[in-house]
Amino acid sequence: MFKSLSPLPPDPLLALIDLHRADPRPRKVDLGVGVYRDERGETPVMQAVKKAEQRLWQEQRTKSYLGPGGDLAFFARLRDLVLGADHPAVVAGRVAGVQTPGGTGALRLAADLVRRSASDARIFVGTPSWPNHVPIMATAGIDCRTHPYFDVAMQSVLVDVMVAALGEGRANDAVLLHGCCHNPAGADLDAQGWARVEKALSARGLVPVIDLAYHGLGDGLEQDLAPARGIAARLPRAILCVSCSKNFALYRDRVGAILVVTESAEEARVVQSVLESAARVLWSMPPDHGAAAARLVLEDEELRAEWRAELDTMRARIAGLRQALAAAGRAAGLKLDAIARQKGMFSTLPLTPAAVEGLRRDHAIYAAPSGRINVAGLTLEDVAPVVEALGRCAGE
Ligand code: PLP
Ligand code: TYF
């Protein structure tokens, strides 16, 4: 039965977790997998979430099944957080959606929805992207069309290339977009770039699939969500894949949602039934605990304010690290200024695989083979030695 199988490579990002753990050197820096760390190098449970969990433990009377849509009150709260309760699509009842196991589950459902809507639909994906994007889409049977998005050497977004690629789109094709804090580039479209992309989507009847995994960690929650909200207000259809892994620090609890903006309330009802049906055969229903905790946070004014403050502290720490890296780079004669302009947890540096290997071997600094660094993996104390090591390895 299994004799025909051959081993498949592990996810290079997740593989770094084990490599770093096994390294006996006392001073080691993990800039690999994308988890937020505080100044002590920890990824704590957020206080607001902890309090909500405590309440859940005290007050929850049953763990009986919910439906394939998960916690409906969580979904409504998250929808209103992401789009805004006064968003025209929300007000008109044009938003379908379900709670999903993380942003990954939302992306998988998005793929199923696109494919069930139009069996010949393709999806455009800019490269580099999160390494799971193309496999998720391809496994769901969608033809992925990749185009360059980011020039690592120039540290610039290739908006002309992107708009030209979308010009090849056919009606009902999908386009994967990073809503904010691009993984792995850290470089997002500017306002003009978003406008050009929106025009291309509109002109060719393309449907945006907007991945939102890092909102709140760039310029602030509202600012980070603004492009997705705008597109979802002006185009007839949009799919938003929302993760609560980073901004609620719920990673392993697997919390997320897919929001589908449709043309009419009637279309929303049909899409809702398709999503629930697709979820049923994939995972029956999503895990409850983390979503229930996030719901309590969003429902309670005090917990919500505490969560927003904690998220803001995370955002400010990352912004401070970005400034510190750029300043240390200037002092060392390295060109790291782009890091200070970029947003969210990641930047991708023009490092060869040999340079990344050198960082690991000689300096116990773990970065992804692509040259991606998780800025949130640094402490302020790490900045000077990391920049010095970059100076030593950059030429390799
Ligand atoms: N999208 C992007 C861009 C990501 O970086 C991640 C990674 O965590 C996800 C989606 C998936 O998130 P989740 O862990 O919630 O499935
Ligand atoms: O890009 C990252 O590092 C995060 C975490 O299969 C992650 O998004 C990486 C790989 C993966 C799942 C999560």
C-alpha cells in the first residue's frame, strides 16, 4: 500500500523550529518561523485572552457540537472587527462566512469556493509568498499562476509586473493578495498600487482573495485593514481569509474565519450553504476553545480594550526593532533602511543560501533559507550582534 510513496520535504520554516531547539549554544537568535516574541523572547498568551479563558472555564456548561459554521457570535464579532459594523456589505447582509481552523482553513475553503463556483478558475499568486499558499490552492485543484511581486535586491514591490500579470486574467479568476504586512517581503502595495490593482480586478472581473494574518502589527488595526475594507466595499465580490493566530496569539488553538462579500443578500445565502457544506467534509466543524475566547474578548468592552492595548504594544515593539535595525545598519555601512519602511513581522534580505547558512553556523542566527527574517524574533539587545553578523556573512 505505502510502498509507492516517497518522503516529502518538511516545511522549511517549521523545520527551523527543531534546528534552533537542538542548538546547544547559549546565545542563539531565532529569526525563523513567524511567531511574535516579546523582549524576553517569549510568545505569551495575551492577558485579555487568558482572562476570557478563565471565564470560559468557569462558565462553559457544555462542549456539545456546534455546526460547521462554528461559533456564530464569534464570526459576527470578527466580521465586524475586520470589515467594520457599518461596512456597506455588512449592513446589506451581503457577507457570508464561517469560522475556520486558522487562516489556513480559511484559505482552503476559499480555494474550494472558487473551484466550485468556476471549475476552470485560476488563481494569481505573487512571488515570493507564504510557502503554503500555492500548495493549498493546488491541492484544492486550482491552477496557480505566479508572477513576480517583490524585487529582493531592490527591496521594491513590482507593481507594474503585477498589474500586467493581472491583465492576463479571465472573468472569475481569483487573485491572492496580502492585505497587509506581506509575508515574506514586509513590503505592501502603497495607496496608488492598491488603486491600480483594484482597477485591474474590476476591469477583468477578477475576485480578490485577501489574506489577513498580521493586521494590527503594521501601522495599527484600522490602518492595516483599510485596503481590504475599501476593496470589499467597491468590488461586487471579495474573499477575506482571516487568521487570529498572530494578533490574538492563539496560534495552536487554530482560530480564523473566511468572510465572503457577495453581490446580494440572496447570493450570500447560497455561498453560506456552500461554505458550510465544504467545511463539513473537510473538518466537520472548527475547534471551539480559541474562538470562544476571542469572542469573549471582542464582546466585552474592557477585555477588548486590554487586547487592543496588548496588540499595540506588540506593534510598537516591532516598529522599534525595525528602526533599530536600520540605524545599526547605517552605522555599519549596510543598507538596511528598507527594513524601517516595511511592516509586520517579516523582511526578506538579499542573502544567499550560503550567507544564511553562515549566519546559522558561525553566529547561531536562524533565518529562513530565502533570506527572510522574523523581526519580532529579535530583542533590542540582539540588534547590534545580528547586524554585525550580517555584515560578516552578507558577502557569502
Ligand atoms: N497567511 C499567511 C500570510 C501566514 O503567514 C500564515 C501563517 O501563519 C497563515 C496565512 C496561516 O495562519 P494560521 O496559522 O492561522 O493558519
Ligand atoms: O510564515 C511563517 O513563518 C508563519 C508560520 O506551514 C507558519 O506563517 C509557517 C509555515 C507553516 C505554518 C505556519
